[in-house]
Amino acid sequence: MTTGTICFGFLVLLILIIAPMAIKIVREYERLVIFRFGRCVGERGPGLVFLIPFVEVPVKVDLREQYLEIPRQTCITKDNAPIDVDFLVYWRVVNATDSVIQVRNFAGASQGIATTTLRAVIGDIQLDDVLARREEINRILRTKLDEVTERWGVKVTSVEIREILPPREVQEAMIRQLSAERTRRAMVTEADGKRESAIKVAEGEKQAAILKAEGQRQALILTAEGERQAAILKAEGFSLALQKIFEVAKTIDAKTMSLQYLEALKALGQSPATKFIFPMEFSSLIKPFVQFTGESMSSEEKAQGS
């Protein structure tokens, strides 16, 4: 083995060692913060990045949004009720250089700030408001955390409370309150239903009474109209009958009337009654008949004498 072969092999080995240190492939969501002799000279990437071996030292930073899980914390509300709260903090790096230079351990620092901020926020809110104002608490936590992490080149995009656990006694009281509220709502709903039903029934009865009264009114109007028409026709018939009687009566002489009076007396004689009442004008009414009878008898006597 010659000296040239040894040198070539040593050169190849040196290249194989130095090449990974000098050439870096940076992904789209990554950045390299470069330190040259301990001094930050900026960030590079994405793509193919060339470094000076043993002179430039890279620190890789992930720009994707990440989350930090804050373990369950016991907090005291404004009305001295202990509750357990755990939540998630979503964050992403907006300045790779500051995220490396300004903070050593972002996760640990963020967790400490998040827990102290949570206790401060919960301590100013009543227990009932903590359960009801979750979105507002999320917004307050995000704002306060973002104010602190902004100098680290990190943006807190969202804070989500995952679970709030009040004490067991409070949970039991809440369950009883919820049950009572549901019972009250059921009773109110039932009462409203009965009221609506009674209103509907009354409205139906009113409409039925109105329709019935209207029908009766129409029936009375039609009956009265019919009776009026019948009375008119009856009066007209009676008038025509009287007219006919009057016309016939003008052709009747006293003898005919006397015969009619005899027929009337005959009918009275056939009656079972024992008392009869005659008007004072009765004698004058039968006078022509008596006269006619006398004349007839005189004529018969004259006829017999001759």
C-alpha cells in the first residue's frame, strides 16, 4: 500500500465526516438558527443549507403549531371554592431567533406562567361564573400568556380549558339544582300546555256559539220571512174570498138570506146544548121570513076558498 493510497483514503474519510456537518437539508416548516463562534448570525432555510464545519453551529427550530398540556391544577375561586382545572395551550414560533436566544426551555417556562396566570384568573371569578364563562376564561388566559411569550418569539394562538372539576359536595348540589330546575321547567311546560289547551277549547266553544247564534239568527230571519210571506198570501186569499163573497152577496135577495137563517136555526136545534143566545137583531133578521111565510099561507087559503 503506497503513501498516495493512504492519503486518498484519509481524504475520503475526512469528507465523509465533514460533509454531514457542512450540508444540511432544512424542511419547509423548519429553520436553522446559526451560531458562528458563539455569536448568532441569523437563520437559514428552508432547502439546502451549507455550513462551515466546526465554525458554525446550527439550532433547528420547528415552526409548526404545537400544544402544551398543562396538568390539572387546584385553584381557589373568589367565593373560596376549590376546583381542579386542566387545559391546553396552542402555540407556534413566529421568530426562530428569539425562541432560541430569549428562552432556554419554552415548555417549562410556559407551563409555569400558565399555572400562575390560571390561579390569578380563577381567583377573581365566582364558582358559578367559572362554570358558565369558560370561553371568557380561555380568552383571558390566551391574552395574558401571549403578552409574556411575545418577547420569546412565540405566539399563543389558543387556550382551551379541557375539564373543570368542582368538589364532590358542589357537584351533588349542582345535580340537585339541575334536577329541581328540570322539574320546574316540566311543570311550567305542562301548565303552559294546559293553558294553551284551555284557550283553544274556549276559542272553539266561542266560535261554535257564534256559529250557532248566527245559524239561529238566520233561521229566525228565514222563519219570519216565511211567516210574513204566508200572512201576505193568506191575507190576499182572504181578500179575494171576501171579494167573491161580496160579489155573490150582491145577487142574493132577502128570501135567500132568510133560508140561510133557517138553516142556521136548524143547525142550532140539532145541537145538544140547552141554552141558546140570540142577538137583539135576530127578530129583524127573521122578519122578512115571517112576512114571506104569512104571504104564502094567505095565498094558500085564498086558493082553497075559491
